[in-house]
Amino acid sequence: MSYLNVKIDLTKKFIKSNLKDYQGRVNEVHDMIHNKSGAGSDFLGWVTLPTDIQSEMVRIQAAANKILQQSETLVVIGIGGSYLGAQAALDYLVNKEDQKMEVIFAGHQMSSGYLNRLVKYLENRDFSINVISKSGTTTEPAIAFRILKELIYQKYGEEAKNRIFVTTDAKRGALYSASVAEGYERFVIPDDVGGRFSVLSAVGLLPLAAAGYNIKEMVKGAEHAMVKYHQTDIEENEAYKYALVRYLLYKEGFKVETLAFYEYELFYLGEWWKQLYGESEGKGGKGLFPASINLTTDLHSMGQYMQDGPRFLIETVLSVNKVSKDIKIPFFENDNDNLNYLAGAKVSYVNKQAQKGTIEAHYAGGVPIMEIEIPELTEYSFGYLVYFFEKACAMSAYLLEVNPFDQPGVELYKSNMFRLLGKPTK
Ligand code: PA5
């Protein structure tokens, strides 16, 4: 039994080909990843990141301890891959009740109302900032940083310098230059690790360590997944099995993959996953559209469509075997709400039955269903799962014959926006 299981029985009747016939192609893509011979091969640093990051762990933890000592709140400024991983982990781990400090995100959108509220809130909080941008030039975090920098200097004077932590490129970009000029402590996003593959670098690890989580366990989980998913056999390598099945379903005409979860704590993992797959695969007119459904909530909004709408949907259920906190349904003598038939039952039990019932119903409605089973929501499992999805993503994109590591389509909105804003061209 593996630490993480991928169940594919409920996809089989939708796929005409035999999975085993693709073992040769999977072997080829595996070699492309490990020999760095595919498109975008300059961005394969995440493959060995769980071991490569070890040398940085002491400094990351020391900075985290300093942040924790001097502040009540850490503001993490970043967008896309520069914030989603940390946000996903904070939610994923919330029931452990280990969080020692408040973490607030900024620069992940440009709502002026949000920034206004944040500035007012921070006026009365002791805070530090971790600003994260690989390029160092992204508009949303740059604006948020400028606004919060004004506040932090007004509040702490020159001491503010000790409260600003920068995570960026090793030697390029406006953020890099500013951090050198002003003497902020700096962490590097390796050149060969793209934003959406960077959560296990200082990008995710510094905010998570500051929040009080055990980043060593997280990296250990990823390291174990790295070893496990180094093999090519699709029966043994669940990441490759998942990648291959979603690719074959795509070839059968399925166009949307919904990541479905029944634990509310997985909401932002869904957002992180959407970025990983959407930005890595949606190119050249190809790629499954990654969506997510938060269940059972969305059964009361999207359930009808899932059951009965056009049949181009795949459902991938992310299933947690053991919840960390449970609660029993009480017995009421009068039973006015007719719920005594569930008295004494745990809510997690009811949730599991909802999951089983929904899987049966959606499958009967013509939706191919995969299940990814993880034992529990811990730092270790988060690291393991992140690596699983990253490895699967590289395999899946290369099967589709797209470069997983670029995002050329994101540039057009930026150049339009800069033109409209009158940004000077250098
Ligand atoms: O995956 C990516 O590369 C992007 O989504 C980036 O993470 C995002 O655009 C933020 O970029 P940066 O870290 O350069 O500010």
C-alpha cells in the first residue's frame, strides 16, 4: 500500500485504450524530465528541490523565528505561485491548531477596498512583511509593497528594515535591486524553479515556518514522494498513473477536470492545483480546463451540472482518510428536526457517506471519476501531495506535447495594461 493511492476503476469504461500500451511513452517522458531534454528543461529545479533546499533550511527557520519574535502578524505579498502554495498549506493545516502567528496575504489582487482595510488593520498591529516575486516586477505585489512599505517605515522608522524579508531572484529584478540598496534580508528563488513549482522553496517555507509549522516534515514528505515517483512503472508510480489517465480521458473528448474535495481545508489547495495545471497545460489550443468543487457546499450549486449537464467533465476526488478534528451529532429527546437517526454519529462519517453517494451518482450520470486518497492533513502529507501533483503535471503536459514551464499567454494582458497605464518603455 502506498502513502497516497490513486483509484482509477471508475474511469475505465470511458477509455478505449489500454493503459499498458502507453508505458513506453511514459518511459520516454520520464527520461525527458530526468535527462532535462524536453521543452522548458531549464525549469526542472523543482525535481530535486526537496534535497536541494536542505542547505537553506537553517536560515529560513532563523528568519521565521525572528519574524515570530518581533511581530503579531506577517503580511505575505505575492501573487500566483508566489502566494498560493503558502495559502494552501495554511488552510490545509488549520485544524492542527499549531499556528503561532497571523498570516495575511496582499498583492494577490488589486482591490483598493482590500488594501484600505489592510492598512487600517495594520496600523494597530505589530507586523513584518515577506514580499515574494521571482521576476521582482509584477505589478500587483509591487503596488501592495509600496503602500505597505510607506506604512511600515512610518510606524517603525529605520527599524522597518529588519521587518522586511524579500524572496526573489538571485541577481535580477527591481525587487532584488531594492533589497540590496535597502539591506533587507533576502531569500533566493532558484533560477530553475518556476513560480507555480516553488512552494517548497523559501517562497512557501518562510511564511509557513513563521506561522509555526514544521517545514522539515513538509520537505521530508516531498523527499519521500521524490524517491517514490522516480520509478517509471505506471502501476507503481501514482503520479504517472494519474497523469496518464487524465491525458487519455482528454483524448476521449473530456475537456474539464474538476478537483473535488469534501474537507473545507482543501479549498486553497484546489486554487494552487488550478494554477499548476492551468498555467502549465493550457497552451496551443490544448489542455484540460482545471476547475475545483468544494463539497458538499457545491452540491447545492454545481451538483445539478455535474450530474446532468454536458458530459465533458472528469471528477478527481481528493479524499482524506482521517480527519484531525471530529464532532458528534447530539441526541435530542424531542427530535423535532428528525435527526435522531444520526445521533451519536460523527460529522466526518456523514461527510464520507455524502462522498460515497455523490461518487456513485456522478458516475451513474456519465462522469469518469478518479480518487486520490491521502491519509491525513499534516505537514508531511502536504509536502508529499505537492510533489505528487508537480511530477504528474510535468508528465501530463509532456504527454500533451506542451512546454509545462512557460506561460506565454499571460503576457498579453500585461502589455495591454501597461499601454493603458502609460508605463514608460525603456
Ligand atoms: O507560475 C508562474 O510563474 C506565475 O504564475 C507566477 O508565480 C506569478 O505570475 C507571479 O510572478 P512573480 O513571482 O514573478 O511575481
